[in-house]
Amino acid sequence: MSNNEPKLSWTSHPLKDYPLTSIVLIIFILIISASLWQIAVVSWEMPLFFYLGMVIFVFSLITYFIPTSYEFYEDKIVIYYFFIRMERVYSDFGCFYTDKKGVMLSTFKAPRRLDAFRGQSIRFSRTRSEKDELLKLLKEKIGNQV
């Protein structure tokens, strides 16, 4: 297999894949928005705080709203978040473990609380058709499954 062709690839889009969760999330965002409007604009008369707070809040959830594409090559992982491209080599990771929605690649030899910041979360598609092949590939490349 050529180095230019991914061994495994798929796209995950939680907004479309989980419609009930998406509806609950949007309702939650609207409630937070109304509360922040009441505090920042009505009480404090500082609309800048409302807009700044909403931008920060929605931006922290952006990976839920945009499709994420994963490509696993012989020597690296390439992840596309809309217009952002991230590339990581397998040697960056010390172990991996599965969670409810995917796989966490940890930079440590055992799971740590810092994994959310230093590691890489890989989300399965709705069908999870790539799960077995992905775990086999990660076992071969990283080796340490916890």
C-alpha cells in the first residue's frame, strides 16, 4: 500500500449522527444564551460580555457542530476539522483506550487526566464500522492498549 493512500478513513459528524443529543444541546445553548443575555445586557448593560461569552461558549463546542475526517496512514494520523488539518505520528502516543464514543490516544504509557489536553480523541462514526479495523491498526502501531 502506498504511503499516499490512507489505510483507514472515515468522517464523524455528531450533529447529524445523534439528532436527539443535538436537539438537547441546542436547547441548552438557547437557555444559556437567554440567561447570559439577562445578566450581561439587561442587568449590567454590557452587551460586549454577552457576545464575548457566547463566542467562547459556542467555540468550545465547535467540534460537535462540524464534520471531522480521520485518515490513518502507515506512519501518521491526519485529522481534518473543517478547515484545520492536524497531523500526528504514532510514536507521539504511549497507549490507547476505548471510551463511549471512540478511542483516546494518550501521550502517556497509562491513562491520565491530562489526556484530554495532550492526547488525541478519535470519534467513531455512527455505524462504528471502522472500530475493529482501527483497534487492530492502533494495536499494531502503538501497541499498548489499556
